[in-house]
Amino acid sequence: MNALRRTFRDTAETIIAAVLIFVVLQATTQSFEIDGRSMFPTLEDQQRLLVNRFVYSRSPVSTMGSDGYLFHGPQRGDIIVFQPPTNSNTDFVKRVIAVPGDTVDIRGGDVYVNDVLSDFVIADTDPRRFFEYPIVVPPNEYFVLGDNRIASNDSRNWGYVHAVDIVGRAWFLYWPVKDFKLFG
């Protein structure tokens, strides 16, 4: 009888632990499939990412973290997934080029952030005409670009990404397995 109780208790503990792990993973991560070529060559169409939703958690107490974040907000170079301001039902994935307070200027195909040529831009960048450059990124807003500037629908088309629309930061590329890649 004692062995039966132990087996039952061990099984119950295993099930409870598995459910807790499942709930934590569901709350802190999200799978995301790349749709299109806007982030090529970093990310390709139909690859799959795991997105860390926890890293940009907002603090209910304004004194914790900077700008209301529990840990830190998005930083220049982060690849983020967000709800686009275009009323699309599909989340977008882009690279953060500038954070609140940064000055962005696009001239001669180059992107300058705070008068320094951006390290994260690898292609000629057409300024398009949503903004009159240079611009200063407002509080709680982020300027994002796709790595494939020609094929990207990004801040140049529709403006900034608001902090509350950010789902999370790309954590790692897991599919196809041969392309596995860890991000920041």
C-alpha cells in the first residue's frame, strides 16, 4: 500500500510540475513564423522564432526599471515582434533602430542615429516620406526598420511602434533546425 501511495504522489507531482512549466512557458514565450522577406538575410520567409515576451514586461510600480519596464525596454539592434499600427491582424518582426530620445536622420541612403552612422543598417535606405527627417523619437515609441530595406513595410511607412504594442524580443530561431540561431 505504501508503494502505491508513493507512486501516486510521484505521478501527481510530475503532472503538477509539467502543468506549471507549461503555464510559465505560455505566459513568457510565443512562437512566431516569419512571413515575407523584410528581415532578409537575418530571417527568411517561413522560418520560426521563439519570442521572449517576459523581457520587456512593464512594471506596475513606476520606480522599478527605466521607463516603466521591469528589466529594460527595447534597445538599439534588438529584433522585436509587435502589433503593427497598420491594423493588420498579423504581428510584424523588425529591428529597433532608435529608442526614445534618439535622433534619426536618413540621407544619401544611410541611416544616422544621434549623428552616428547606424551599425544595424546593411542596405541603402530610402527615407520614404512619412517623416520629415531628422526626427526625435518620442517617449514610449521606437523607430524600427526591416533588414531588407527594399521589401520592408516599417517606421518609414507608418511611423513609430508604441511600447504597449511590442509583443517581445526574438530569442532564438528554431525552425528549420539547420538554421538555429540565438539572438541577443
